[in-house]
Amino acid sequence: MSSINVGYFPGCSGLGTSMEYERSTRAVCRELGIGLREIPDWNCCGSTPAHSTDSALSAALASRVFAQGENAGIGDVITPCPSCLKNLRVALEHMEDPLFSARVEALTERPLKMQHSIRSVLQVMVEDVGTERIRGRVRRSLKGLKVVPYYGCLMTRPEKVMRFDDPENPVALDRLLEALGAEVLPFPLKTDCCGGSFSIPSRKVTPRLAGRILDMAGEVGADLVVVACPLCQMNLDLRQGQIRAGGIDRVLPVPYFTQLMARAFALPEADAAFNKLVEDIEPAFACMQRRAADIEAEERKAAAAEAEKARLAAERAAKAAEKAKDAGPDGAGAKSAGAKKTKGKADAGGGDV
Amino acid sequence: MKIGVFICHCGSNIAGTVDCAAVAERASTYPDVVYATDIMYACAEPGQDAIIAAIKKHGLTGVVVASCTPRMHEPTFRKAVERAGVNRYMFEMANIREHVSWIGKDIEANTNKAAELVRMAAAKLRLDRELKPKSFPVTKRLLVIGGGVAGIQAALDAADAGLEVVMVEKQPTIGGKMAKLDKTFPTVDCSSCILGPRMVDVAQHPNITLYAYAELEEVSGYVGNFDVKIRKKATYVDWDKCTGCGLCTEKCPSKKSYDRFNEGVGPTTAIIIPFPQAIPKKASIEREYCRQFNKGKCGVCAKVCPTGAVNYEMQDETVEVKVGGIVAATGYDLVDWKVYSEYGGGRYPDVVTSLQYERMLSASGPTGGHVKRPSDGTEPVNVVFVQCVGSRDPSIGRPYCSGFCCMYTAKQAILTKDHIPGSQSYVFYMDIRSPGKGYDEFTRRVQEEYGARYVRGRVSMIYPKGGKLMVRGADTLMGTQVEVEADLVVLAVGAEASANSSALAEKLRISYDGYGFFMEGHPKLKPVETNTAGVFLAGSCQGLKDIPSSVAQGSAAAAKALGLLSRDMLDSDPQIASVSVNRCVGCRKCIEVCPFKAIQEVDMRGQPKAEVIETVCQGCGLCNATCPQGAIQLSHFTDNQILAEVEALCRF
Amino acid sequence: METVCLNRSDDAFVKAVEDESGQRVSRCYQCGNCTAGCPMSFTFDYSVSRIMRLIQAGQKEQVLSSGAVWLCAGCETCTQRCPNEINVAGVMDACRHIAGRERKFGARAVSAFFKAFMDSVRFNGRSHEVGTMALYMLYTGRVWTDVELAPKILPKGKMPLLPHRIAGRREVAEIISRFKQGLSDPDLVRAGLDAQGKSAKEAVS
Amino acid sequence: MSVLEGKELRIVGFLCNWCSYGGADTAGVGRFTQPTDLRIVRVPCSGRINPLFVMKALIGGADGVLVSGCHPRDCHYAEGNYYARRRLEVLKGLLPVLGIDPRRFEYTWVSASEGQRWQHVVSSFTAQIHALGPAARFTEAPEPARLGA
């Protein structure tokens, strides 16, 4: 697959609080040959407030988005925001029911004519682009960076609607970050809820829920928490001060995965837009570079030791073969084949360095 | 023909939605019907007496009873008419309960339908002929499939009564799941102390032949005379030579093999004797872990074996046995609990299954009976038990209760306190199911005397934090979320029908339910029989049950088998095929389709003709539907009879 | 605590919740898994499983006036782990719909935030963070909400003061207004469909 | 009264004794409500069913015929249901030639434990036959003997 062309729904937060997600997503897609066609004059999907009011109202707002896409001939759409994704996906599911679909049309007065699909940017990255191609694009590996992936609650749930990855222990983002060179630490709270939009009406929610996530990330030794959801990012990053007031002392930067992709692809700094994060990420990168240097030194040492071992083994084998030559032809054949095998292994080891 | 028709009310079961008197009235107008009446309970003694009296009074030569399913009471009524001097095959039933009164409430429609079913039965009866059974000799040998506690009980009971028994066990040792248990509830007596001697009895009984590490390959034949093929899997050790000294298992260099018997608690070797009390106590090689097989060189076990029993060239071997009856006692397997990613799905070493915990508790287990955390070998203090993992969970297709987890969890909580006096157990449960002798008292003792904290609610998630496991649950009685910091979590994993049970059922030609459990003949009255004559069930293969129930069923199956095989001759069902020699053209089509090889070609004045071997024919009628001449007819289900039923229905 | 009279179960309410959510609440056997995993449980007056129980018992008043139905974050953890495959989050959503229609707001701050958000969408066609916050403060009188975050985020240029208004904002406003007029009411729409179906059949014959 | 006028249609079922007849019993024991149209003819095995039975029923006045046997590989007589399936599939292809709508005949598998499945099979087949309406009656029903020969 050389190029992908797909409709794009940025979501409202992309214009404000998650503009770094928006910028890095566009830059990374450009780099990977994914053509994004923004839905013209798109509207808000209604988010939690709409589906909390009425399912048909929520679906009607989603339906207008798809109708706008239709006008531009767009059927397949991707979005970076899992909350938008869930609303749009649920709307499409519900609208398969004719009565529900008629209720939605009573609100929009714009019946849909095309087949529509909606997926997340993350899904396209792992399913269409694939981790191998991503690995191939890496110019500045994230080797030495210890990360935990935080998927949030909606990326994989509800399972029947999202149909993406394991709902309890997703690994798509893990694989993607590994492809960028980062060390992905096991993180048991990958899909725990951070409190979502309830951080505004209820002050006690974020310190407790987002706090628990940051706490665990710190405990497993992460340099940073990688996210894929604007709401999660805001709760974990912007509100980290509020959380710290609740007694958690660690500072953890919370970048979007697309920002790390932009950095690993060596895209311009404006594309990665790390300066938009509230908690500074640069100390984490500095730490990464120190660690990377240590790792490389270790690897060189190990490779040298391996090569030495292989050399000695080869020598021993050669000597044995010489001895065996006197003993008889059968034994010699067998032994020298063994020696060759060992040598081959040493060569492969050398190639890795 | 003089037909009598009896319409059963079955109390209100039928009469509630069928006007039985009206059905009887309509039946009295059907051809050859000379007597028709409705009756309160046809199957009860007064009902049977009334039928007999009517036969005598009206000189009836055929009887129709409209009541429940013939699968239930056809034999009952056949015996009754026979007592009145009418051939038992001059009898038909109309199923107006399961197929009419119980599936709809419209009295008009039900009454009409019942009357039509009676008309069909009467039309069929008019073409019935008197039939007489033939008798055939019985092979007095019983096959028991599965060497768990149910199979052992069945085998020993049958063997003690003088029957020859062949036992097939797919693992290298008998003992089944019970052999893995440390103690048993509610007495907390040692499992191997009570099972061990029974296992030895199996090995030493002169009437029992044991094929361990063997599987049933094929079954043919029929009740009284089954032909069975057993595949003895290659153990790569000649068991005639092996003394069970265990030297090979000490010296085997492949020390990281999966320990099946110990449920993977600690590794084992590639050549194994599953456990010290194994029966037979013989070594076998697990090929997938063996260096000789994987790398082509090693041979350590062969070198150290003092009797030269190891044989890497060994092949599977097939044994053929003739038996008269079969007891299936294939037990159960644990549900694959790894589908619960919220419990770690196998990623957290300190989350173990109940069966693994049994092995940890067992003095002969891999930890020597010391409870230790698999992660760091430390002794746990806070132990959380989670019940209903894989039970009562429609979302994974296991909506049923496994039946024994409540009890073994209580037992394990008691044992935990015994092993680690300073420990605290927490048990998450939904309902405590303890209907057995001394069972509920037992679940009270664990709370009152042993201080286990029972929490009514499911666990939503388990995750590691700081060397501990955080258990997020609910206490629905308090109405709150609860959290426990645990050192060890034991999942009371539910059970399911053992792997490949459906394939075995198909070999035995018995039915199984949607979960793979074998179907009993009747849920109440034929708990150990199946619908295939001569095949019986014992233990959890029929439905999950605890040890006492499995043992009881083992004995019951043995009793049923003995009842069958105590006779020298069996009566064959005369509802079999027969050939009209005039019509038969000797085309051999019937011979080709017969699944039982019950038809042979004979020469009749130079003409080839088909002939049915009466005691072999099972009465399926496949030949009847195949015969292009209509020359071979299945008695009691002839073409004319079935067409008469169709006609009785469609003409009106 | 008040005695609950079980004879006075509001069956119409149970049916309304089941219709609105498409779920069968009788499937719930009160295992508590939803409560066990609920991240918002600590803010609830009744735990989720209690809400399910109250719905089963037809205790309409207690359900609709509870704060819990409004404080559910819709994270779907309960739905994901329910052994009986009940979309519990969907049931909570349905209770919110019914409570909203009956103008019962058990958690004022939450419903006010929802209203502020929807108003922002109605005015602009898209949600506007600053505008939503301003409306929220106006509706609740909580003028100092998150004010300490302003110095962190404003210099980042991530909070534009002016909304992005879309060309089709009237269309969006009309969707919301038609909804308020009750045009998506299931009975009304069904009647309309039936009438159409009839006329279509007539046209054929 | 032939069929309950306007309420019922004539549906004939041929069921094997071991699986489907048992499944219908299980449905009854479970009180799974079903339409009342169907009348069941019990045969030992679906392999006993001669396609001519089905044709005789359809020509003789049935509006629908339902055959049900054991699941593949689950036959009480080892392989009767294989033969049944082969024969009945041929029959289904033949029906249009005889001017009979093939939807009036269905062949299915129901095991003895599948009461709920049986309920579903009966309900949907009955609905299917009701949707097709009463079958056209042949003016003269052919003699059974002629067909059976």
C-alpha cells in the first residue's frame, strides 16, 4: 500500500486543547503517505453531553458530520479522538435500525445515502500502515525512552462497537511505540478511566482517577505516559498540578503518540509541537539519550564478548577436526559441520551491531 | 381390527389446554376405532388397569394412547397391552403433551391438533403387524472409558461382581482430577488416602485390564456386542520392562517441561512418572519436550534405565476388544480462564487456579505442601479467593453453575489457615451453594472458626502494584466498592465438558448438550443410561458433580451394566428391516448403505437376494429409503404406514 | 431508611428504561461487577449495581433523583465486564435521558456542564472550551472553577478566546431545536413511518 | 374441519426419533410456545425418509414440509443423516420442476437438547409458510401406491 486517502474528522479539541495532537497527526500522516481530506464545515459530535441527553440527538449531530462528508464524496473517515470515534461509531450502529434512523432523519432532515465507516488514527496506523512500515521510517530512534501506553477507556470499549484490540489489555499502541524504539513497560492500568469530562463539574474526580494512573506510571518507572485521547491528555497533563496537590510528587510528561512518531521520524519541531505540553518533555528526552548511550555501550561489549566466544569455539573445533582427521573421515565431517554452525551464529551477531 | 383409543388428561398437564373428552369423541369416528375414552392418568395403575379391562371387554386388537412423548412411556404401555394378551407392537402413541398441550394455550387449536395426531396414530396402527423379538448372545465384558473416581468406582463394582472390565485412560495414570486434590470437603480428609487404595485395586484386580495413555479410536456394533478399537499411544518406554524406579526422571536433562499433573506449578522432566502414587507406576516420555526427539541426540534415559525399557522407536498400537456394554466416565476440564484479561489473563504469576493451589497445598506436590508465591517464593499473608471464574457467566458461554467451587473454596480457605496460621483469606462469592450433607455447616465453619472473610460480590479487576496484587471488587451487601491488597489470588475456575467430549459422543452414538455434556436417557428416571442401549454414563461427563455424586453414579452405572450383562441372551428389537424376496432384484444398494453390516447377499435359486441379519439390524430404515424396488421394509415404519400417517393428515 | 413497598413497583418505568436502553434489566443477577469496576463509584449516592436493583424493583423516584445516573462517566467498564452482557452504561444513559425529560437533575453541576456544552454547540456548531466554561460558570455560579489552570494553558495558545463558528451552525441549531420540539419522539416517528408504509402500499396497488 | 379455518396451515414434520423428536420434547418440557400448525411424523432416523414421503405430502395437500434430523456426525445410527441430506437436497432442487415452491420444504438439524432451537425452527418455518400462503391444491391427488412403487 503506497498511499491511503481518507476522510478526516479532527474533533473540536483539535482546534484548542489538543492542537499538538492535531498538528502531529497531520504531519505524521503526510510523512506516511496518508492523504487526509478534512470533512468540510464539520460540526461537533456532541460528545458526552449529547448522548447523555438523547441517543437520537447524539446520532443526529454525528449524522450531519457524515452528511457533510457525503457532499465531498467522503465515506470512510478517521478521527484522532476516541470520544468522537465512539459517538460516530455508535450513531452508525444505531442507524442500522430503520426506526432509529427515521428518528435521526426527523432531526437532520438529511438522509444519508452512502456507506460510512469511522476508525481511529491509531487503528489506521497499526492496521493499514503497520508497525513494520513505521519502524522503517524511524530516523531518530526512541531507544532508551521508558514509556507506558495509556489507551483510556474508550479506545477499545465497548468491545462490540469498537472491535479493536483486546478490550482489557490492548497492545496496538505498545507495538507502535516499540517500533519507534521505545521501551514499553508493562502497565496494568492501560484502560482505566481518567474521569473524562467530569473533571470540570467535580473537582475530586481527577486527582483520584488520573492520580492513580500517574502514580502507577511512576511506580513502574516510566519517563512519560503516552496517550491517544485529548480528554485523557488534558486530565493527566494540564491537571497534573491539581493531582500533585493531592500528594503525588512525580512530574510525568504526557505526549500524544503522534508527537513521539513525529520526533522519531525526525520531523520539524513545529510538527511534534512538544512546546504545547504543560509538563515539559525535554528532561525525559535527555534521560533517554543518556540511557541510550549506556545501552549502546553495553551492546558493544556484549557483541565483542560473543564474537570472542565464537572465535574460540571455532579454534577449538578446528583443532578437534585436525585430530579427527587422523582418526577417520566420518567423525571429521560431523565435527567440522558443527564448527560451521557456530561460526554462522557469530556472523549473525556481528551483523546486529 | 378393533382399535381402542385412550386420551390421557395427565392431571391438568394435558386437560388444561386440550379438551380430552372432545378428542375421544372425535377418535371414536375414525376407521376401526370401536372404543374411545378419556382417562385421568393413563400411566398410573388405575389407568393401565382401565386399558386392560377395555381390551378384554371390547375385544380390542390394537391400542392408541394419546398422552406424553413415546420416548417416556411407550415401554410402559406396551407391557400393559401385553398383559391383556395383545402383542406389544399392536400399540401406538400420540404425543399430545410435549407436542401439544405444553407448547400453546389455544384450547381450540390444541384440541384439533390432538385429534389429528390421534388419527395419524390410529391410521398407522391399522397397518401394524404382530412382532416377536429374537434373542442373541451377549459379550460379558464392560468397557469403562476414563479412570477418574467415577470410572474407578464403576470398574471396581462391575469387576467385583464378576464382570470382565477393560478400562481406558487417556493420561499415563488413572486417578483423574481427584488424584490432584490435596484434601476433600467437607471432611477435609486426604484425597490420595481414600483414592490411592482404590487405584491400587484397579491395578491388581484380576478382572480388570487397564490401558493407560490410551484412547478410544472406534466403536462399532451394538448393545451386547460392541467392537472397540483402542489406540495405545506410544510412551517410548516398554511398560512390561519398566519397574517405575524413577532413575530416568532423575537423570533427564530436559528439566523445563510443562508439568501436566501438577498444573504447571513448577517444571518437570521430559520423561515422567506423573506422581509417586501413579497407577500404573510407569515412566513415559512427553515427546514435545524430549531432547532425543527435538534435537536428535541425548539418550540419557535409555542409558540409565536398568531394565532397558526405553524405546525411542515405539509406535502407537491398536488393540481390538469385544464388549457388551460401555460406561463413559470422561470427567471434565477447567474453563480457559485466560479469557479474563481483567484478571491478568495469565500475565501475573501470583494469580493461580484452584487446581494449581491444590498442588501447592499437597505434601506430594512440587512445593512439598508449602504455600509459596510463584513470583518470589515468599509465604502469602493475604489470600484472595475469587469464585465463579468461568461459571455463571453467559458472556463467555458458560451460564451454568459448576456446582463444586463454593465447597472447594471453603476447603481451601480452611487449609490456608492450617498451613499459614497468620494468614487472612478473603472469598469473593455471588451465592454460596452448599446443598449437601454437612456442606452448609462447613461453609459456616470457615467463616466462624477460621475467620475467612466472605465478600458478596464479583471481582472486576486484579492488577499488580508494588509487589502485591490489587483486587478491585464489590461488596453488594454493603453496596460499595471494596479493594484488597493480596499476596496471592486463587481463582475458583469453573469446569466444562472435557476436551473432545463431542467427538467421543459421536463415536458412541450418544447425544450431548450444547456444552458437550452427555445426555442421559431421562433427566429424572434414567440418569446413568443413554438413548443408545448398552452405553451408560458416570460422573461429570454427564453434568458437573462432586466426588460423592460421581462415586454414586459410578456405582449406578455399574449396576445398570451388570443388569444388562448378567443375562446370557438379549432380546433384539423386532422393529427391523425385512426383505420381500419377490421384489428384491439383488442390486446390493441396501448392503452398501447399511451402517451395521446387517444385510448380506444370499443366493436363492441362482438369484442374488438381500437378507437381513435380524439380531444385527438396528432398525434405522436407511435401506428402506434406499431400495429402488420398495423390497426391503422396516417393520412398524413401512412405507405404507408412513404414507398412511401423511394421508390421515393431508386428506382432511 | 424507608420501607420499600414492593407491590408499588412502577412497571411502566422499568419498561421505559428497557425500551430506551434496549437492555433487559431482569438479566442482572446482582453480582456487583459493575460496582466493583466503576471509577466514579466514590462519587455516587447509589452504586451502579444498586441502581440496577432499584430499576428492577421499579423504584422510579429513587433512580431518577439519584446523583449516580448523572455522575456516570460512560467509560463502559461495567458494560465490558458484565457477565450477563448488559450494556450497563447504556442503562445509565437511558436513566439520564428519562431524568432529563422529567427535569430531574440529581447532580446539578454535571447537568449544568452538559447544558453549557450543548449551548456552545448550538451557538457555534462546534464546542468552544472557553465559551463552555463561561456558560458553565454562569449557570452554576462557580466563577472560580479551574481558574488556577488559566496561567498554565493560556500561554500555550491552546485556548482560543473566540469560537470557531461553522457556516452550517444554523443547521446544527435546528437539529437541537427540532429535538426540543419532540420531533424525534419514537411514537411520533413510528406513526409517520406507518402512514408512509400505508401510502406506499396503496400506491403499489 | 380440516385445518382450523384461516388460523392454521397444513404443515407436516418428519423427525428422527433420537435427536429432533427429542428436541421437540425438550421444547415442550421447557414450555417453549410454538405455533400449532405442525404435525409430527416420528421416524427412527432421517435416513429413513424417502423423498417421496415429502412429495406425497406436498402434492397431497400439505402447505409445508419440515424435515429435521441429528446434527452432522451426531447420528444415532452413525451416518443416516448424511444420506438424508443428500437425498433431500436433490429433492429441493427438483421441487420447482414439479411446480412446487421450494420454500415450502426445509431440512434442518436439531439435537435432543436444543429445545430453544426447535422452538425457533418451528416458529420461523411456520411464519415462512404463512408468508407463502396456502399451497395450490392439485385437482386429483395421485394414488400413494403409484408414488410408492
